[in-house]
Amino acid sequence: MDSINTKLPFVALGKFLSQFTLNEQIMYADVLHNDLYFEKFKDLLALSQSHNGWFTPEQVYFAVQSWAEALKEDNLNEWISSYDLSVVQPKTVGLILAGNIPLVGFHDFLSVLISGHKVLVKTSSNDQHLIKFLANYLISVEPKLADSITFTDGKLENFDAVIATGSNNTARYFEFYFKNKPNIIRKSRNSVAVLNGKESQEDLVNLGEDIFRYFGLGCRNVSKLFVPKDYSFEAFFKAIYEYKDVIFYEKYSNNYDYNKAVFLMSNFKLLDNEFLTLKEDASYASPISSVFYEYYEDIADLQTRLTNEAGQIQCVVSKGLIENSIPFGQTQQPKLWDYADNVDTLAFLTTL
């Protein structure tokens, strides 16, 4: 199936998703198949938290709106214009999806189909309902896609290539199991922010979005701060006070209480504002409700270190301090061409 035919259903899907915001769900007259799907999707969104306790309405609607924006025709055109999809010989690509944030695997799903391949999907048990619903909508818009989309609960079989996302532990298993197939194996990564003390209140409030969106469960969430010697966290804590209501969510609160207790029992020195702990730590992966920090002396040395350790890092956030860094508040709004782990998924798919 050529990319033109495959693109149009995704544009239609974007228009469908645009109807659903946290504060209101408005049915637009020009959206395809609303009679079949509008009320069902509304019900599914309402049930999302019962399927996964972390998928609160605020987080799920944020993900839905992010995809509504990404699937606009101009964005899709800009993305695929860099590739020659006419050379693709359709293969079956197996996907093993993560489930840490809503629709986290949808980019891989989209990439396989828009490049003209068939997709064989093994969803995470933590996020198996939303993507199946969107697949059904796409098939209603373009019935030919029914032959290109398969979901499986069992072992992946009869595929030509694979894209698998998991932890560092599962990645070792994937690398062994899929060693004889073309593959992209994604491991655990974390995102960092680099501060110099000259950030505005607005910058630091936006940094709070990078920390707290999806409760910090995504690889694009900032879990580590690099700050200069003698940095004062006063402005940081003042700015992120806007996110204080996160502590009223039970699952987050339980993690905060537990992780804080573990740190204190180990006699670690903590900075704490009653909903987030800051701990000086050299590693990148902080637990939920905590952010690690580390002091730096020279920004050029830090740039070199971050480049050398790029395999552990998904995003770097700063106000232009680090080369190719992302502005504050933008980590959870990636463009279609912002690839996970900086591995160009479409380039991989066009070479199969």
C-alpha cells in the first residue's frame, strides 16, 4: 500500500481525536464514523484509569490531544517527505510495546503502517485498549488496513523484523531472541535538565511539566538535574509548587511516602517540599516522586559527559546551555521526527 493511501486514515484519526479534551468532548460534523466511534471512545477514556491506575483523565486526554496535533496533515507530510517510501517492499514488522504512558507505542505502530509494511502487535498489559480502539477506527476509514494490522496475545511469530521496547533486563532477552532478524531494541532511558541559576520563573514552571507529566513515568520525563556549584533550589521549589496537587493522587502519594522513607532510613540527605524529594546522586534513573541532582563545575565538561553517556539519555533540557537541547516544558510534546533513542525508525523500515 503506498504512503498516500496510508496517510489519509491517520489524518482522519487526528481529526477524530481532536474532539476529545479534558474539559469537553465536542462532536464535529465533518469527522468520519462519529456515529460508530464517538460515544465508545468517550466511554473508553472514562474507563482508562480502571485499566491502568496511572492513566488518570488528565494524563490520557493530554496524550490524545498530543496525537491529534501530531496527526495533522502538514505534520505527516513534513515527516515522510524525507524518505522514499515507494521503494518499500511490504514486510511484517513485529512490535513489542511498552505501557508506561498512554499510547506510548503508537509512534512505532504509525511508522510501520505509513511506510507500507504490515504490523504484528504485542501490546503491554498496561496499555492494551487505547491502541486497539484506534486501530479499529483506522480500519473503518480504510478497510484495506485490516490486512495490515494484527494483534497477538501470544508469542510473536511469522514476522520479518521487530521493534521491541522494554527495560535494560528485557532488552538482553530481546537481543538474544531476535538476533537473527532486523531489529530495533529500545532500553531504559532517562531525561535530564541542565540549569545555571539564570532561569526565569516561567522556565522553572515549564521544567515542572517535564518532571510531573505522566507522573514522571516516561523516558522523556526529567529525572535528573545538573546544577552549578552553590546552586540554590529556592526558585526551583517555588516554581514547581504549581504541581503540588500531584500528591493528592494515591498511587503517586504512596510512591512518595515509600521512596522518601527508604532514602531517610539510608541516612541520605534530601531536599523535600512534601510532594517531591531531591537527592544528590550520580545515576540518571530516579524513582517516582524523586529527582536526582548533581553539581557541575564546567559546562563544556558536562557537554562532553552527556555526549559520552548519550546511550542512557533520551532528552536534554536547557535554555540553550547544551547543544541540541530541548526548551523547558517541551519533552512530552515530541514531533513525529523526534525518534526514541535517536534511532530513525522510518529509515530502518525503508531498508527492510
